[in-house]
Amino acid sequence: MYFELFKTFFLIGAFTFGGGVAMIPIIEKTVVEEKEWLTPEEFLDALAVTQSSPGVLAANMSTFIGHQIKGFWGAVISCVGALLPSYLIITLIATFFMDFRNYPIVDYAFMGIRPAVAALILSAVVSMMRKSHMTPPKALIMAGVAIGVGVFGLSPILFLLAGGIGSIVYDKIKKETQTKS
């Protein structure tokens, strides 16, 4: 099972461009649909935890899933599997890029990757919106956070704290209302 964890996350890390957000649909398809290591609900929970944790999403996600499957060593092996391809690719590029940076084909290759990355990120956003059962209030909150961070430069940490406090207050009010009825 350890080799399967390593191989799975190594392949995801090796063949996904665009960072952690672009990896989300690929990780989901692999661990939920193909391997059946997590249910869709468990995957959404894992995604929520790993996105709100500091660090690289790919590392957080692979570590979380590896831990769910095989404990501490599963987490370590999954994380190494997810990060090793990036490390090797960056090392290779850094070693040889200076020799090839003036070739137009290299520029074209990087320009060609950009739309694919944008499409992967858009796919992840649409997939998460569908699975989260987007309602108008959730859409307004999401738009408000995006405007607050993108337009007004507010710290995302403020929104995380506000969301946490709001969730605690909402749950408390909901429990009190259920107790009274």
C-alpha cells in the first residue's frame, strides 16, 4: 500500500501543471473514483482542511490523504511522492534553463501551458461549486471574500477568522433554536 500511495501521488505531481488548485480535480478523480480511498464527502472535508492549512496544497492534500489511508508513514510517503516530481523538474530546469531561455520554442511552450493551467483551475472551481451545493448566500459570501481580497487587499486570514467565528455563532444559534422547539 505504501508503494501505491507513493506512485499515485508521484504521478499526480509529475503530470499536473499549475499548482495545487489545478491538481484538485485529478486528485479527486484518483482517490475518490478510481482508488475509492475516500468518499466524495470525505474528499470535500479533506479539501477544506488542507486549503485552510498553511503550506503547499499538494503537500497538504497528499499528507492528509496518506494519513487517512496508512497513518504517519502513509502521510510521509504520499507527501514525498507528490513533491518529488516538482523538485526534480525545477532542479532540471534550473540546471539547463539558462542555456535554452533565448530559444523561441521555449517561450511558445510556456505560453502554451498557460491556457491549460487556467482551464484546470476553472475546472476545479466549477467542480467544487457543484459539490458544495452553491446557494445564493454562499455565492454572495464567496464574491464578498474575492472582492475583499482582490480589490481591497484585505488579508484572507481575516475572512478565515470571520468564517470560523460566524460558523460557531451559527451552530450555537441553530442548537438553541432546536432545543427550544
